[in-house]
Amino acid sequence: MFGDYIREKRTERGLSLAELARSSGHSASTLHGIENGDNQNPRFRIIINLCKALDISLDEMRNAFDNK
């Protein structure tokens, strides 16, 4: 699930939800919804901003799901 992947990458980097919210430019409630599966289809802009904030490429993210 997308939210599990984001949570895993966030915790690997030692970031709180609030810290990721600040660095991605999206609210903690938006990110919480993604991580908990309430929002399983986030806008592409959110995905791009999360990739930047978590220092991962879109290809890396895509590969994580292609290999499952």
C-alpha cells in the first residue's frame, strides 16, 4: 500500500509526520490520511513533493510497487 511505503521511508529518515509535512508543503492531516489509507489516490503533485522531501526518485517509488 502506498501509505505504508511513505510511512516506511519517513521513519527510515527519522522524520515525524509534522517534519515531513513542513518539508513537503502539505498538511500533516493530508499525510496522515495517506499513511493510514484514507487517501489511497493522492494527487500527483503530492507524490512529487513527497519524493523530494524523502529524497527518493519517482522511479524508485514506482519500482517499489512493480516488484511486489
